[in-house]
Amino acid sequence: MKRLSNFYLLLIVALLTPMFEAVAQTSTRAASDLVEMEMLMRVEQRAEALRARLLDLQMKEIELQDGLEDLDYQLRPENIQGALARVGSVRSMAELHNDLRTRLESEKGRVNKQLELLGSTRARLEAAIRDADQECVRLRKQPGLPPATDACQEGSGPAPGGGDSSSPACPR
């Protein structure tokens, strides 16, 4: 009797082993899919945060360009003269004119420098956005992940700020 029960036990184990292996593979694949989904979510969040930073940078660029236009306007000789017309001073008008022009040119130089720095920062942000979008597209091609809907699709248009239209974008 003991031999027969051992035989049945071995038979049951032999029959159930492939089923347990299939369950183990399925759970391993499910865990892998969850990890890939988490990675995809993080990449999408990073791309979204980068886009928000790019938008802030573009707003700052617009403000600085407006300020630069204002400085150019103020630097016109007739505007400098008009600004000094109501100023009373013991210094000569030519000296006041030169001082104001020097201050305005100095401010214009600072604004130009800030615009240059923002331009290089913008280029780095756009490159980081392209990298994040490419990573998003790569992850979406993994089996088990949902296909791209509106986010991170290749060729979905330019990134905010007029990036080149051949790069993938992730508009949000």
C-alpha cells in the first residue's frame, strides 16, 4: 500500500510539474511587465517635467527679448535726449547723455548674455526631451506594454519651442 501511494504521489508530481513551471513563467513575465510599465511611466513623467521646464525657459526668453527691444528703443539718441530733458543736474548734458547710454548698453549686454545662456540651456533641454521620447518609444515597443496613444509617439510633431519636426515628441 505504501508503495502504491508513493507511486501515485510521484505520478501527481510528474504531471503537475509542467503546470507549476508555466505558472512560474507567467508570474515572472507579469513581474517583468510591471517593471517595464513603471519604467515607461517614469520616462513619460521625466519628459513631461522637461517640457514644463522648456516652457518656463521659453517664457523667460520672451520676457528678455521684450526687454531687449525696450532697451534698443531707449538707446535711440532722441529717446536718450528725451529722458534727460526733464533732468536737472550740475553735470553737463553730454556727460549725462554718455552715462545713460553706457548704463543702457551695459544692461543690453547683460540681457544678451542671459539670452545666450538660455539658448544653450534650451538646446540641452530639447536634446533631453528627444532622448526621453526615444526611450518612451523604445519601451512602448516591448511586448506586453500597451501601444502608444497620445504620448511619446514617433513623429507626432515638434517639441514645444519649435524643435525640429523629425524628432519624436510627446505632447502633453
